Amino acid sequence: MRAKLYPLDSLACARKCYRGVIKIQMNQIAKKIRYFLYARKSSESEDRQVQSIDDQIDRLKKLAKDLELEIVEIYTESKSAKKPNNRPVFDEMIRRIENGDADGILCWHLNRLTRNPIDSGQLSWLLQQGIIKSIQSTERQYLPSDNVLLFNVETGQANQYILDLSRDTKRGLLKKLNAGWQTGVAPLGYLNDKENKIVIKDPERFNLIRKMWDLMLTGNYTPPKILEIATEEWGFRTRKFKRIGDNPLSRSGIYKIFTNLFYAGILVVNGVQYEGRHEKMITLEEYDRVQMLLGREGKPRPKEHYFAFTGSMRCGICNCLYTAETKRKLLKSGEIREHTYYHCTRRTIKVKCNQRKNIPLDDLEVMIEKEIEKYTILPEFLQWALEGLNEKNDSEIEDRSKVYEMQHKNLVVTQKELDELTKMRYRQLIDDDTFIKEKNTLQTKIAQMKENLRHTETRAEKWLELTEKTFAFATYARVAFLRANTMGKKGLELKKEILLALGKTPIIKDKKLFIKPEEWFAEIGNDYPALGAKYERLELTKTPMNKAQMDALASIRTHWLPN
């Protein structure tokens, strides 16, 4: 008997029937669910390479047709999903789902729907409660019956991807900065070489922008005038991108050029400076001059450097003044640190100066602090010191008044000479060349005399205050000197005042500071160590002093005050 033949294997047939039943059931469930279609695109780097919103909608509509899904409404949004409470359209969609307007979400991928744990948790909870009956992507369907395990795993992966991407992006940007290259779009005059990932000169605009700097450096042109020349005479236009550019330079654009350190070879990111490897258009000195010119026009100023001790110290060899400068140093991290140094100006040819070594500001301030310590007294001695100091104050004021009187008399005489010179010119007794030459000489002389008068007047007015502060300085100066670091420019001015109050012009020789103190400070330096020690021996207890202690202190006071 021949065996009976079947067209299909019975097991394969059973499997096929099972899949058909499942598909029918899924379609029946799907037909009962109303979906919101949600498409999202972010302008941030994380999303630049994914499907556009239009592509997402087209593909999701086709998917809905194939699965016979009902789309209630389409939601689109151009926002990042990295942070919660950042997507108003998403929030509106969730609110409507909670109100029952729909019970499913159709999206291209889960990372379009959520990329942060807050939004993921909200969706997971709504899915668990059956408020969201289905989340359908192009890859799979997520149902409440799945215990949302798969949903939580995949949203967790999306969130971790963002964290890893952000960290890797920051690391890459920092690496590029440390290498000396711009991380964003190159400024006008330069181009991004995408192939080599460097910044190069724009052959069309580099020289023109350099001309703008040259015009500004003359001091004869304002930025608006330069803008007018560039636009109307040169026909300057910004470089063209896909959707923007190829426009005349704007008013804000010209100021952006003149305040950008990039042109001087410095990259600035989040307030940190990095040494650039691109070709410089200008020097740092030229940049600083332009910032000064902008400042006079009321525009943004550069960071000012105020050197507290410039002009306050002289060289012990050539007697020239010490000046200061700030130098930039590139660290291994790519950050640029500034260090201030003092050095002799060596502006004389009469003496061959060998003081060529710079003194770091920190070292100089340590030496000044040690000088201050030599003349530091206890607060108890302050009042006694002021009594002796005021006697000397009277004599000092008298001397300075005489100086002021003499200076003023000389100024009046010189001013009369200028008046007579002008009259001679009116009478044609002298020619133009002689008049101009003599006038310039006299005006220069008058200006210097007025400056001397102001200086003397100021010193005379402040002398009493200065003398009263001198022993207050001896009491509190060290603390004030240290605290001045937190006071900005006023603190630097205070440091200079303290240094000058110590004595004659400080001398620096072989990187060491020498100060000849004022006579009253000399008395402190010579007598106070012993007097202070005696006082401390007298202060045996914290109780009020008895008569014997007061008498002893009175004898110290008598010893200290001038005869």
C-alpha cells in the first residue's frame, strides 16, 4: 500500500497558522488604539545625522498604513530631548494622552521620544498603568503586558548614549583646543579646512580685514567709518554658507572683529585662553592698542593691567625706575597663564646697568611684607606714636607750603612770558616759526609746572592724613597689605601707598629690596623690639593694669617720644 502524501509538513503548517493568528490578534488590538504620531529633530550635534522630521513622518505614515493603525494627530518638535521639561509639544502630547484623547504613540525610534531618565520614567509609568496601551516604533512594539522591561532597557541605552556622546564631544573639543585649533566656525578672514580640520586664511577676505585693522590702528578712523569704507568702497561681504551669508558687514560685526583675540593668535573658550596655531593677522600689541582706542569711544575695553609698584622703585646700579610687564605662558593643559614681572628700565647710557634679571611680582611682595614686619607695632602704642608724629607734621606742612608758594610764583611768571610772546606775534615782532617754537616750549613748561603744583597741593592736603595713617600703618599694615589682594585696583593702589609710606624711594639691587625708612619708622625699627618685649612682660594677666604697670608704660612712652 502506497503511503499518503501531504502537500506541506504538518509542523510547518502549524507554525504558519499560529503566526497568522498572532498577526490577526495584533491587528485587532492595534485597531482599537488611537495613536499620536511624534517626530522630533534637534539642531544639536547628537541629532545631525538622523532622519529629518519629514522623512520620519513619511516612514511612520507608511508603517501606520501597513499595520492599519489609527493616527489621531501628528506632533512635530525641533528640541533636544537630553533635558526634561524642554519640549512643550511633547508635554502637550502626554497631557492629552492622560486626558484620554489617544492611548498610543507612534515614533521613528525610542530616542526620538526620550533621551533623559525623567521623561523615560514618565512614559514607563504610563505604559505600566495601561494609560499608554502601545508605543510603536519602526522596529518593535512596546506593550503594558511586556512589564516594560524591554522599554526601560532601551530608553536607558538611549540616555547613556547621550551621556557618552556629550563626554566624548567635550573631550574632543578640549583636545582640539589644546592642539591650538578653533572648535567652531572660523571668524571672518579665515576658513575651516574640513579635510585637515584646521583653520586657514580666507584668500578673499584676509587682507581686507587686515586693512580694517590698519585703519583702526592709525587712530584716525572710527569703526563705523571703517565699516562705511569696507562696504561702499571695497564692496566687502560676508562669506556665503548654504542658507546664510553673502551680506554686507553689520555694525555689530565690525566691533566683533576688533574685539576678537583670535586675530592676535589667541583662542578664548569659556573665559580660558589657548595659544592658537593659525596664522596671526595682528600682534598682541596691536590688539591692545585697538582696545584702548575702542575704550575712548565708549566701546568694550580690554582687561587692564595696573601695576602697583611701577615708578615707585629705582635700580641700585643705574638709578632708573623699575617697571612691570605681564607675560603669557602656555601650560601643558593648553591654558594661558599670566605672570607679572618687575625689571629695570635701563634708560640711561651714562651707567652700564647689569640688572637684567626680572623679579616676579610674588617675590617682590614677599620682600615688601618682610620690610613691613620690621616696623610693626602693637595697637597699644598707636596713640603714643601719633603724638610724636604730629609734631613732625607741623614742620612738614610748613616746608611744603613754602615749596607750593615758590612753584606757583614760577608758574605765574612763565604764564606772563607766554602772554608777552602772544602779544609780540600780534604786533608782528616775531615770525610764525619762532612763535610756534617758543610757544610750544612755554606750554610744555607750564604743563609741567601745573602738574608739580597739583602734586605738591595733593601731598600737602593729604599730609596730615598720611602722617596719622603712618603709625596706623605700623599697627595694621601687614594685615592690610595681605587683604589688599581681594580689593582689585583699589587694593593695588593701597599696596603702593603702603610701600611709599615706609620711607625713601625703595632700591632694588641683585633682586633684593632695600628701603631707607623715614626717621619715625627708624625709631620704631630700633626701639620697638625691646619696648614691645618689655610691654609683653608687664602684661602678666588679662586683668586691668595696676598703677605700677601704668607707670612702667608711661616711662616707655617718654623714652619713645622725641625730645
